[in-house]
Amino acid sequence: MTQAYNSDGIIQGLAGKEGTGFYTDFRGIPVMGAFRWLPGLQATLMVEVSESEALAASIEAQEANIIVVIAAVIAASILGTLVVRQIVRPIEQLSQTARAIGAGHLAARAVIKGSDEITLLAQSFNAMTGQLQNLIQTLEDRVTERVRDLTLASDVSRQITTELDSEKLLSTVAELTASAFGLYHVSIFLHDDADKILVLHQGSGETGQNMLTAGRLFSLDHQGLVPTAARTRQPTLSNNVHDDPSHLTNPFLPHTQSELAVPIVYLGQLIGVLDLQARTVNRFREEDIRLMTTLAEQIAIAVQNAQLFHALQGALEATERANAVKSSFLASMSHELRTPLNAIINFTKFLLKGKMGTINERQLDALDKVKTSGIHLLNLINDVLDISKIESGSLTLLVEEDVDVTSLIEKAVSTGRALLEEKPVEIRVDIAPDLQLILGDKQRLLQVLLNIVSNACKFTEQGHIQLRAYQQSGQVFISVEDTGPGIPLHEHAAVFEAFKQTETGLRKGSGTGLGMPISKHLVEAHGGHLLLQSEPGQGTTMTVILPVRSATLELNLI
């Protein structure tokens, strides 16, 4: 095997040529040969006969008849004809047969009669061709069978990965696997880690239901293929259960001849065992073990996904219930608190106006603080009520067709100036004269503007607050720009999160962090957007973008 051989016939044959001729073979002996390249086999078929053997009769006749020239010529002609018939024609037939085989006709055979060496060569050639045909056919059959099994396993895997109900998932696996692979029975046992047992959860067909009713289970230290596969975490096979002492007879499955138990494992954790049983001896091959092991891995992932989905669904339902209870509680408490608080504020106003008798300066100052604090507390309660309605989806808008944005801005500016009486901060207003009346909830839009302007007044200690309003492309833009401390980029998201405040807001020590989340929701409910632009030391700009006519609000017109 370590020696390379060479000749003219070998060189031409490996070069993809075919033909016959005289040449020196790899042993250095002159031969008569025929060669042909077989592309299907990537090999060259060669037939060679030594010249001394092939032409021996001719040489002997020439020497014997050298005196009689005419007789020698006649004898040579006769001998040449015999040589052609006996040697060249069989070789040509072998060559033609080789070409047919090379073209893919594996059933082709060389038909040569006789008892010489060429006939023996032809017989050997035919035998080799028959073996080659059988080998290729066997390989084709096995490839076809393997492709079929892989396709079936893929179909089973695809169907089980779309099922998130554990019971339906296991039932689907058992039935599909049994029918797809023509098995006698398929069972799926799940591992109970607390009791160290394997409990049957699904079985194929009516037999599976009978086994479920009987409550079939195994302890991990029991005899049988299923407990063994669970203990070893390796596939356990018995291709003839009657000769296997480790096999445990199942009265529900009297016709079992072969059994394969494959552990279902996820990230090293035993999930269960996939048990496959067949009516024939030697049903399971190495390819089947590998295929079913892959299928068991898919089952493990699908079972884990189903369990995680079930747990997540339960947690989500619990969260939704808790959120509903919280929203209901906040809404109820907000209503309950607002009634007495409004009474406190109103009675305080009566006292301030002197309707219940004369009060001195100190009492006046204290009552004014009570009123201010009461109004602040009422605003906080209203915010809590609003956010609870938003979270529960019960916040509704009272939509009107003729909301005057200019009027709302003026009211917000008036409130802002009152808040800035003791600060060196100027409010500037630039409202375009051509603003259209828009579709919206007037009170809610005023609430948004008051929240934004109040925030600007609260955090701006000096400088100015600039309000601009203009219309463009069927939308109204309202921006509030201040010269306050600004907000770092990493805190922008917190501005619109309920009950969260920026570091600056925390230092101020007031508010619940609900104003901007509520405002954002109200603006978006109008089909608009609330944008934030801010950097530390560069102030803050809040921009409200509202459509003049929102298709969503058209349905809510009062």
C-alpha cells in the first residue's frame, strides 16, 4: 500500500481516457490492455494480458512455417483472426460493459463464453459488479430510511415546540412518535424528585389510557429499562426482551419484543424517561438510539418551556390580580379622602373670608397655610387617582371639538407667574396668532400644561421660562423651555416613570413623581407626543405635540 505503480495504461486511464493497446505494464512486462475511467466510482478499470501469452501461438506458427511463406501468411491470417475473436472482442465487450456501468447502468453484465483466462476475468468482473450493485442499493435504502426517520423526528419536534400545555404536549409526543415510527407503544414517565419515583404521565393509544388509570410508576431502584435509564442517564436497550433478565414484563403490553428507554434530561436535571416498545426483535439500531436521544432532548426543552410558561402565566395572573386590587384600593381611598379634604379646604376658605367670625393675623396666616397644604394634598390625591385609573384602563376623556389652546396656555402662564412671585424668573410667551381650535379634553390638556409649567417654575431659580406655541402640518406644538439645572441623560426615563423622581426632584422634597407620567399618558391619549430635551447646566425643554384632529378622539366626542 505504500508503493505507487505506473504504466502508460494507468496514466491514460487516470487521465479520464479509454482505449486499448500495447504498452509496458507496472512490472516492466509488455502487455496488451484495455482501460476505461469510471467517473461514478472515481476509478479506472483495466484489463491486461501479457504479449508473450497473447501472441504465443502466433510466434510459434511463424517460426514453424518460415520456410513456406505462403503457408505462413495463411496461418498467420487464420491465427490473427482467432486472436481477434478470442482476445480483442472479449476485451471490447468488457470495455463496453465497463462504460455502461460507468454511466450508471449497474445491472450491465459482460456475456463471454469460453474457458480461458479472459472468460474467468469476465466472470470475476460480473461478480464484482453484482456486489457493487448490491452495496449501492443497500446504501441507498439506508439513506432513504434515515432521511425518512429524520423527517419524521423533525415533524414531531416542530409540533411539540408549539405546544405550551404540559399535558397536551406529552400526549402529542406519545401519539406522534408511536404513529410516525410504527411503534407498538410509547410511554412518557416524569421524574418526581421529592419522592424519587417515575410516574407515567402519558401513553399512546387506549393502552396508554389504561396504564394511566392503573397509576403505573417506578421507583428509581426498581428493575426494568425505564428505572435503569433514569439512574444511569443513558439510553437503555433490549432488542430481545425474552433473553434479557433485566427486562420487566408489562401486563398491558404482552406483545413487546424490543424496548428502548431514553432519559429526558435538561441541563443535567432528570426530567423523565421516553419509553419505546416494538413488536419485532432487533427493532432498534444505533441510528434509532441517536435519533430518539435527540428527540428526548427536544422533549426536555419543550417540557421545560411549558413549565416555565405555566409558572410565568400564574405569576402574571397573580400580578394582575394584585395590580387590580391596588388600583381599586387607590381609587376607593382617593374618593374617600377627597370628600373630607374638600370639606376642610372649603371651611378654611370660609374662615379666611371671615364668614364665621373675626380672626387675627396669626390665625389668618395659619389658616392660609392649612388651605395651601390642603390644596396640595388634594392635588396629590387627584394624581394618585389618575394614575390608578390609567393603570386600570378606566381613565376616560371628555372630548370637545373647539378646545382653545391659546386660552389654556394663558391660564397655565397665570398660574406660573403666581408661583414665581418671589423668584427672579421671567415668563415669556410666544403664541402664533393662527392656532386652530383642536379636538380634545380641555381640562386634561390644561392639567398637562399646568404640570409642565409648575415643574419649570419649581426648578428654575433665576433666568426665564419661555413658552412657545405654533402650528405645523396639522399639529400644534407647545414647548416650555426653562433655565433650570437640567436633567442628566440617564435620568430622562425616570421623569416619565410613576413614583420616581430625579435627584434634583428629591432634593426639592416635594411631589410624588406622578405629574409627568400622567401628562405623558394624557398627551398620548390625544394621539400626541410629550418630548424631553435636557442636559445638566443647559436647562430643560418639554414639548407637547397634539394633532388638530385625532381619529381616535373622533369616536369620543361628547
